[in-house]
Amino acid sequence: MKLHELTYLVVDDLELMRAVTVNQLRALGCEKIKTARNGAMGLDILRNSKIDVVLCDWNMPVMSGLDLLKTVRSDPKMVKLPFLMITAEAERQRIEEVIQAGVSGLLVKPYNAGNLRTRLEKVLSGPARPSNGLTPTNRPAGTSSAHTYNRRATDTTLAPSRILVVDDYPVTLRLLEQMFKDEYQVVTATDGLSALALCRAEPIPDLLLMDVMMPGMDGFEVVRQLHTRPETAQIPVIFVTGSADEETRLKGMELGAVDFVLKSSDPKALRAKVRNFIKYIDMRRKLQADFDAMLDASMLREDVENTTRHDIKGSLAGIVGMVQNLADDDTMHPRHVEKLRLVEKTAQQVIDMVNLSGELYKMETGNFKLKAVPIDIGDILHRIVDLSRSTFFDKGLTIEVDTDTPVGTELPQALGDANLCYSMFQNLIKNACEAAPPGTRVVVALRDEAPLRIEISNHGVVPPELRDRFFDKFSTSGKTGGSGIGTYSAQLLAKAQNGSIRMDTSDADNRTAITVTLPRHTFDPTTPNA
């Protein structure tokens, strides 16, 4: 759809800024515009009206722009809604936060209608960013991100700033052009009407150096005309004139000129003034370019990760299929079938790991949705312990499951996700077995409480320097090849299932225990299949 066909929601707590954005949209031919003075009011409009694009300020009372964005991205009905954040923020960490939250584009204040149009066109032509930047992964295997999206390069090198010089006297015009052409893009005009036309065409000048007294339309009238249109109202103007009259100078300043320079002044002074002002303009342009590059890099990284994850799963699924066909062949020797089944199981475990990496990313970005069901947590623990006994046989460990449930009664069930629980406890039990000294015991205790409590204990203590950051990402100690994400992912998995996790280590007892709690499933005889 074209820009003028869309319906816009402008959210800003300042009435003046709402009016500026609305006027700039209207200058682009957009008339279907709704406004809100905070995120909460904006959310109400979004839930009751059809909105195509959101233009939102960041810092607002009641509900900030970031909170509104997070709410929008968590709603399945609005998850792909184009969301342009308008901000004066310059702190990189905060910008990364809004990028992770799934913003479609960033627009740095102050801006003009030309900047706004550029950002809107990019937001509408680029890929949707559902779920904090998670992009769809259902494209054909092997599709490269370079062919999927036509993104601009992330090089933030700026083109020279553009200066429009306006003077009806050819000698002065040529002098000013020569003075600045080595540093900036210089465009010239000999009268007010030509200057207006150049200011209304892309690319809009970054700065206007203009004479006051010109035939037809003087410099003052040019400034008045510039201020009647949102796309040109913010072009800064420096008057360069031969008039030293104080009244003329004050009139120019009242109209909004940023400076007033006499033609008889030292050219070096004019160069210095222009250079200082262009520095400010370039800072804003660089900030916008940096934000665009950060957003592009984030989208590219997400695309590559998702494409890679999709392609790996596709290849592994093919391997599993071929192995299954071989194992089902009646002519295959039983010993070979056994090995093929082991290959099949290993490949399936890798697929599960790839799937888990996607789920962990959702958890990190706050977009994971738990579909909790009753799970046989006792069976999961027994299966992991049985596997661990064979894996750590050479260490002579005694690995056992201890329950407080009377013999002959069913073990309690947890309420969560079976795959997530298996991954979490497999990591924790493996860590305990690796840390336990040879010939010692590792006990996995299941306690029938509300919530359920699962404690994994082993001999040995966590090093003092690691205790305060035990669940931090990439924290590891004493393990060759350890990644330091096992306990970190366990914490994510526990919290994602509405549970908790903690570590206790005792130098006196020479023991370490990891305690996980999970919601307990309560059997309801009135519910079918409870």
C-alpha cells in the first residue's frame, strides 16, 4: 500500500510534538491519522481500531513507548504491526533494548518530513519483526539472507552535508561556493523562488546560507515560506547580508534564523560558524545512521540464525529418515540395527537441541509462551539417571533417584513442558556427575510438595569465585571445553515453567545441591483426562 492509503497512530505525551508529526504526515499526503497522549491510550486505540503504522515517542507517562512496543509484540493480532519509535535517546544500551523488543524502525529527533518518509518507506518495505525480531523460518532450506531481504549496508560513513547558498549577486555566490565546496556539497540559487524549490526537493539541504535583500522574494519571505511546510520548517538558516542594521538583524532572528553574518566579516569567522553548526547536524545524522545500522545488523543476525537453524533441522531430519529406512530393512543384521538406532537417537537429540536454542532465545527476549501440561517428572528423572550411569560408569559413581512417595503409589506429576524439563535436568544431573569425585554418590531427590521440589546433590563444592555468578551466562570453572551456559539455561527453563532454581554449597559438609521447584499438577476427578 502507498503511504497516503494507510491509517497512522501517533503517540506522544507532548501536544506540540503530536501536532508536528501529524502535520508532517499530512505533508506526505496522509490524512487517516489517530493520536494518543500516552502508551495506554494508544493501546486502547490499537485494540479498537484498524491501524497500519504506529509512530510512537519513547519517554511518556502512564505507559512508555517501549512498554507499548512490548505489549504490541506480545499480542498475536498486532505482532507484525509496523512500529516506528521516535526518540532523542543516544545511549546505545537503551537502543539495543528497543531493538530486542522488536521495533521496526527508529527516527531520531529532530527530524523533518523527508526523514519521516524515508523511515516509513523502509519500515513498510522491510520484513516484519514479530516476537522481538524473530523472523519466519519457513522458507526453503539453503535460502540465503542476501537473497531474502534487500537491506542497505551497515556502513555508517556519512556523505558530506548539503549547503544551499542563495544570493542574487554572482560574485558573492561564487565566493561562498568556493569557500565551502571542499568540505560540503554546495548547491546554489540566485533568487528566493529557486531556493524554495530546492528546499522542497530531495535531498533537503542541511543548512541554508542566504542573502536578505533579493529581487522578487527577499530572504525573510523565503524563511516565512519554509515555515509553512513541515518538511522544510526545520531547515536552519544563516543570513549572510551586507546590511548592518540592528532592526534587520533582529527581524531575521525573530523569524527563526540561527545566525546573522555580515558579508564584510572575516571569511574565516563564517567558515568557523558554519563548521560548528554542521557538526551538530552531523551528530544527529550519525546517530540516525548508527541506529539504522544497529537495527539492520540485528535483523541480519536474526535472519542468519533462523536460516541456519532451519537448514540444520532439515538436514538432520533427512539423516533420521534415511537411518530409519535402513534400520527397518529386514535384511539388516540386528547388531547393525542397534547401532543405527543409536545414530537415529543421537540425531534426534541434536534436533531437540536446535529446537531448544530457539526456545531459549524466546525466553531471553520475553516472548516464550508456555503450554503447560501434566508431565511424569519421575519418569524423566529415572531416564536421565539411567543414561548417566552408563555415561559415568568409569568414574564409579553411584547415581540414584530418591522419592518420598510410598511404594506402590504413583509419583506426583509436574505442570510444565516435558522437553524443557528433560533438557533442564539432563544439564543439571550431568553437571553434578562431572563435579562429583570418583566413587561418590549423586542423589536426585523428588519431594512430593506443593510446588514439587527436586534436589540434585553431589560431593564437592562450587569454587568461591563462582558462587555469586553460578547461574550467569558463560560462567564456568574447572571444566575443559565447558561453555558456561548449562546452569544459565537451566535457570531460564525453570523460570519459563513458573518454577525456581537455587544453588547451595557447603564447605563444612563438602556438598553442593541444586534445588528446582515446579508447579505440582493436582488431579481433578471432574475434569476429563485430568
